[in-house]
Amino acid sequence: MSLKTPKLTVVGAGPGDVDLITLKAIKAIESADVILYDALINEELLKYASKKTELIFVGKRKGCYAFQQEQINELIVSKAKEKGHVVRLKGGDPFVFGRGAEEIDYVREFGLETFVVPGISSALAVPAYQGIPLTKRGSSESFWVITATTKAHQLSTDIALAAKSTATVVILMGMHKLSEIVKVFYAENKRNTPIAIIQNGTREDENVGIGTIRDIQQIVKEKELSSPAIIIIGDVVKERVVLDSIYKEVISKE
């Protein structure tokens, strides 16, 4: 057992662009004795870790889980007691469909100190990188952020509620439910509502499809869009602004 105080820091790694990490998150990574990281994080972030830090991949790829959630919970506790500071590195923000709160609830029962470093949520950053405002006067006064799938693997009923509103609807983890989502909006006579699907948002291999509820499934086929992707539905998609790439280029050169 380590002489260090066993503790867990749940860290948001941001949406994918390595530069969209916070300074506090970098400090947590640098101080970690063990890092448990997910599939959606940019693995370049691991370069901030000490050479002595143990790196453990616990994410999901192509439907295969490296660890079940219960195993991850147990691993956090055992590694914290063995080595000290465990960083749980998650894509986006750990408290937005990231199960960060669940992990903290579990480990506190074993006496671990717990901390959270918020991250930039993909629900906000990915549309912004494509010039899509989630709210804009005259187009949208609010927005929903919804996970497509419930714990029972059914389509979230919140999507039907959101479809009745004039709000922007942001759907995470929804590509495998796209046909069902389209049917929900058809039922609300919103077949002409603009929709954007952004795969690998903020990354160099970002792929974007823009259309309407009526034609988006064909666009997905043509653009070969797949998970991980974010779905944005609403009039704000028409308000998309053209952004220059100069800022990104300047940052990378620096």
C-alpha cells in the first residue's frame, strides 16, 4: 500500500482538440500516479503524465468494453490505495453523460478524497467549431442536450419532448438511433427542420453532414458519417457562420 493519500480526481479532457484542455486538468495529469483513460480522449494528453505514471485504458471501442463500469470503480479504489493519486480522464465534461458522479459516489465509500476538474463539453464545443450557435436571437432561446439511449437501451423519451419545442436539440451518442430520431421529428411535422451531424468534432479528421430531417439519412450514407458524432437539430443550423482557419494555424505554429 502507498504512503500517499489515496485520492481520485475526475478530469474532463475536452471534446478532442488537444488544445481544448484546461490548465487545471494538465496539472492533475502531471501529478497523477495512475491514469485511467477513456476511448474518446485525445491520447496526446497523456504526454503530460510523468514517465512513472501507470496508464490504463478502460474505454470502449467498436462495441467492446475494456472494463465494465463496476470493474472501473473497483480499479480506481485498488490503484488509489496502492499508488496514491488516480486521475480518471474522460472525454468532454465528466458530469455530462460521463458517469463521473457515479464513480465519485462509489469511491467515497472507501474513504478516498475526491476532486473534479470540469472539461469543455462536446455538446457545446463541437457545434461552435463548425460555426453553429446553439442559441441566437430570432432562432433559438434555449437548447436541450440529450443522450439518445437510456440505460435500458431504448430511445430517450426526452427527444420526443424536445421535438415539440422550438429549442435547439443536441443529441449525444445517437448515430445508431438516427432512424428513430428522424421518425420522432417527422411525427411533429418537422421534416424540413435543419440538422447537422458532426463526427470526430474539433479533431483533424472531423467530418460534417448538413441537411434536413427529410434527407439526413441519405447524407449520412454519402458522407460515410458514423460514431462518435453529435447531432444538432434546429433553425440555428441555418445560422452557421463561416469561420477562418487562421486562428488554429497560428496556435499550432506557436
